[in-house]
Amino acid sequence: MKEPEPQVGLLTPIVLGKDEMNLAEYPLSILTHRIPRNRKTYSFTQRITDHQGTVIKQSWSVLGSDKYGLPTPYDDDVLIDLLYCYKEQKPQGKKIHFCLYKLCQIMQKTLSKREYDRMRDSLNRLTSTTIVATNCFYDNLAKSWVSEAFHLFDRYKLYQERKGRAASPHLSFVEMSAFFHQSVAVANYIKDLNLGIYYNLALPISKRLFRYLDKNRYKKSRYEEAVMRMASKLPLTYAYPSQVKQKLARAHEELLRHGYLANVTYDATREGEDKVIYDFTDGGAKIDGHPIADAKAASQLVLDFYARLTGQPDLAYQPASKEEALAQDYLTTYGPERSAFIVHHALLTAKAVDFPIQTFGGTKNFLPQALAAWEGHAETEQAKREADVRVDTQRRREREEQERRQHVAEIRAMLPEDVLTTLRHRAEEALATEGVARTRLGYEVLVKLKVDEFLEREYLPTDVSRGGGHAEITAI
């Protein structure tokens, strides 16, 4: 199935929804809308070390019903939508009241029979899916890891809505299971989620990665994790890091385009595994825990525009309220660096097509062109950063290899001659077993390499031979 093209994020409003943090950490759906009919389950296991230093083995299994199958990415969208409705309603019991019109509005869908049918199918999957979680949930009240098999929702009641006759928003409802209600409403294991970003991401992998990173970025400007470990959480079922990186590439592009990520790089862990490093944008001031643009920065963006327009750096001008509002939208949606690029590029483009901009609001007319130009600019900068990382990684590996060889040489110098003679005989026997003749060109070099291999394996400490120690696995 052809993936949808990424959408350009054009000034989407900040709408704060909610996300249940366990479901942000562990996947509910497979990242495809077309799931084979014979596939009804998926699962993964891992080991973590919790804050008390205890190694915890976790397993997470999702079991779809025979009739409705496994959850899809669309079901994730509906679940996030329902949690937003729950946040808005009072009083808050186990029931989440909603109407299809409101669900479509938040998900940016047009109310139609097709969407009505899709939402009904989604509710069927959400109520029939079973999750078997071993040591995956942490109960804040009991201060304990919990193993349980459960549904998210026990039942729903959906009233039909037709054009011109919408159902009352208090009639349709879905009822949370006792376990899910305990996590959402009692333990309050939920977090804010920017729906303006979430519902404007085109790809399922982008949405899933956004939720996963947003849960793990708390009070951090950077987050990093081994590529294959993170892949199992999304889930991406590939055998090699290169395949995971290729799949993540378009998701990274979307999250960079929406101003959520500032940078994405790859490196290696101390064990030599591939890891991905995410740098988050700095949003400055916050409302309800969500970053917004600083008013002073917004005014300065407007002033910079008029300074470039008039050629007067010290222009005395008081930005209008509409101009400051637009500047705040730019800064909140795209971040300071990209916003400055947008304003500058809009002026240059307008001049090139002989369509001069007179006011700051005119920059909106050239926003698509500016964003397209930024993509090329960002790709060039990203390529430079990746090249620098590759060079640094190669230098580090060369340095580690040099240190390893030095250690081998030191061990060789300390060993008695009879031990070295024995090692040489073993090397010659091993080469003979491999079919290497003594008359082969470079035979003495091969013998030396084989002896070094024995020295490294039998005399060097493990951490030296591997170029580092074992990385410590941190708790979720």
C-alpha cells in the first residue's frame, strides 16, 4: 500500500489532548492499515532495570479478535480523540461521552458514512482487543509493577448521526475497563499531547514515534536509544539497523518539518550497537506544560521583517496585535530558526516575482515556497552533520583499534618465548584446518594475525577487546 505523502504543517492550532503513558511507551497497533487476515496477535519481550536496581523482564502481547482483528493506526487516532473528549467532560466517571461530529472535528475528518463506518469498526476493535502485559505497567499508588490481561474498553453505545440531525453529545459513549480507568483517572498516568502536531502528521510511523518520544522527553533536551531496542517498541519488525533507519527517515523528516525535533543523528553505543539521538526544539515559555512562543521573540520577528523590508535596522515601529499573533504562530509551529528563514525567504521570493510585500501578514502568501526551500536547506545541513558524525565515529573506531593493537603488543612482549611458540603452533594448525598452505603468499602475516586473535581472546580483558564496557539499561 502506498504511504500518504507528508503534509506541510501550516499553522495548526495548539490543542492539548491527553495520552495514556503506558500506551505511549508500548504499541497498541501495528504500523499498517492493511493487516493480514490470519494475523491476530503480536508481542515482544525485553529486560529493564528499574529505579531500585532490579532487573525486570517485561512482555507485551496484543491479541485481536477473530472477527475484527488487530488494532490499526486509525484506532490509535480514535483512542487519542476519546481521551481528549474525556479530558473535556465533567464529571469524569468510566464513561467517555462523545458525538461523531466532535470526533471528526478533532481528527480533521469530514463527517460521512465512510467515517461513521470506520469509527464503528474502530470501536469494535478497541473493545474486543485483549492486552496481556507482564510487568509493563507501574502502579503509582501501590508503587509496584503490575501484570494483567485486560481490555481498554468494556462496551460502547453509538447513536447514528445523519446530516441535519446530529445526535446529542451525551448519548453516545464508550466505557473504560476498570484497569484502564484506574490508570487514566485514578493513578493519573496521563500526559499532555499536542493534537495540533499529532493529527497533522501524515504517516502512522510519524504519529507513533511522536507519542513515544514525547513520553520519553520529559525535562530533557535530548533523548537517545539503541535503534533495535526502540524499533521493538514502535513496533518495527526488521532484522537490521539499516532497515529501521530507512523506515524512520520519513518520520524524522515530518517531525523536523513540524518543528518538534531540532536534529536527528546516529552513533554507536559502547557495545558497538547503532543508536539514534534526538535533539528537541526549545519552546521557551510554557502553558499547561506545552511550549509556546515568547511575546518578545514574536515582536522581534516582526521588527526584523520591517528592518529587512525598509533597510533600516533601527526602525521605530510598534507591531500590531495581528502581526504579533501571526509571528507567535510561526514561532510556535516552526521554531525560531525556521521562522526567521520563512520571513527572509518570503521577502526574497516576493522581490523576485515583482510582487512586493508591504506588511508582515503578506509573508503568508509565500509560506509554501519558504517551507519547500527550508527542506532543501535542512537536508543540506543534516547531510553535513551526518558526515561529521561519520568522521567522528570512524576516528573513534580507529583510535579504539589502535589501543587494542597496543594492548596485544604489550601482552606479546610480556609472555615467555615457549608460550608464544605454542601459540604459533596453534595458529599454524588452525590455518591448516582452514586450508591455508604454508607456501601461500603472506603466510607469516596470517600466522601473526591468528596469534593476535588468540592473545586477544585469551589474555585481554573483555572490555578492552570490545573497546568499552557494557551499557547500563535504564528504567522506563
